[in-house]
Amino acid sequence: MTHRRAVALMVLVTLLWSIAGVVTRHLDAARSFEVTFWRSLFCAVSLAIGLTVLRGPALWAGLLRSGRVLWASALCWAVMYTAFMVALTLTTVANVLVTMAIGPMVTALFSRLFLGQRLPLRTWGAIVVAGAGIAWMFGAEASGGGSLLGSLVAAAVPLAGAVNWILLQRNADFGAQAPDMLPAVLLGALISAAVTLPLAWPLQASAHDLRLLALLGGVQLALPCLLVVRLSRELLAPEIALLALLEVLFGVAWAWLGAGERPPASVLFGGALVLGALVANEACSLRQTTPAKTLQSAIPRP
């Protein structure tokens, strides 16, 4: 896979992820942990069917022999699935996405500390500019009375995500001997559904809610998460986290157009900084003739 194609697929991933906020705003009765339970359950069912078709019975036999790395990644996925949907029920879509956008800084720091990766100066510059845009948006949200609890819950997503990207890259370093990490996405969905079911009881979702939650579980979650695991072999962890910031822009736009959650001028200005940083970083990357895997030293790359 070329670097250009990997970047294009990562943009598609963020576009699919970004529909969660606007879809959630159109639910009738399902709230908080019930939303998380149903989305995770539908995601698990979609992944179980898809991975069984791709891998056959060997998928389930492999789960019984799975190691600590796969379970650690599964726990990261479970935290991301759960914290994201709960945060959306506590505060605005913009506030959740802006808080999650600290991901590139956390991932870059973890990559430097745990993988010893030397990042290009342009990537650090893009992170700084994007961070400035995020800080601008977050400051405006906080001063405007945004939910502190919602922001704290949302912050668990980039923290777990950064750990997960590091695990995926460290695992990919083993090459052909690396354990298959796709089942971790399925295990994460199962853990999230199991943990949130007691908190969601009694279930109140309507048939309309179930249709929307099935869309979230299959199209918004299962498909892009499988894609991002594959793309981790092509893109550096900080680059994935930086491209994932597009979810902020897409998600805010969807919520504005589809649910009437109009973002303030500060969010629009900060989002412009984020988008500018992404475009500049990727434009510089595409001018380079060296393939992406060569730039990764010994660490291959969802």
C-alpha cells in the first residue's frame, strides 16, 4: 500500500468515526450506558461475522491462545468505545471531539518514550499548531460552561488510543511472527458491552434507536476500526493520531448540519488551525520519495 493510499483510507476512517455525534442526537429513548451497550454489541456482532468470514474457525481457536498484548489492546479498545459514547451523552459533540484531539500530542510523547521514534520536524510543528487550535477551542468551551465531567470522560479516549497505537506498532515490529491484532477489536467490543449492560439495565431503546445504534456499531465503529488496525502497518502512530484530528472537523460539521449544534467562532477558528496543520504535514510527506516503511526504521506500521 502506498503512503498516499494509506492517508486516503485514514481520512475515510475519520469520516466514518465522525457520524457518531449526529446519529446519537437523533435517538428517542436510549441514553448514556445503554447507548454504549447497544453500539458495542452491534459492533461485536458485525466483527464476529466479518472476521469469521475472513479467518474461518481459526479466529476463535486463536482467541483461546491469545497473549497479553492482544488483551491489552482489547482493553484499550473497550475504554475508547465506552468513554466516547458516555461523554457524548454528558456534553456537546464539539466539546467531546475537541478534548479527544489531544491524541497526537499524547501519542507522539508515548512514541518517543516507549518506541524511541524520532519524529520529523514538520510533524512536531504540525502537532504544535494543531495543539494551539485545540487549546483555543477548549478554552472557549470551558469558559462557556462546558461539562467538566464530559471532558474528563472524553480524555480517556486519546489516552487509551495512544497506548493502543504504541501496542500495535510494537507488535508490528515482529513482522511475520507478530500476533494477529484484529481480534482485539472484537474483544474490546465484547468487554465494553459486558461492562455496560448492568449499568444500562433496564433497556429502553426503541426500534428506531436500535436501527441507528446498529448503524453506529457496524458502519461507524466496526469497519473503521478494522481499517485502522491494517493502516498501523503503513503509517506512524503520531501520523495516525494527527490524521484522526479530522474527526473533530467532520464531527462538528455533522452535528451542526444534522442536529443544530452550531459551534461558536472559537471552534471554527481552532478547527481551521487543526486542518491547516494536517494539510501542511501531509503535503510535505507526499513530496518525499522515500516510502513510508523506510521512514519508520525498524517499526512497520491501522
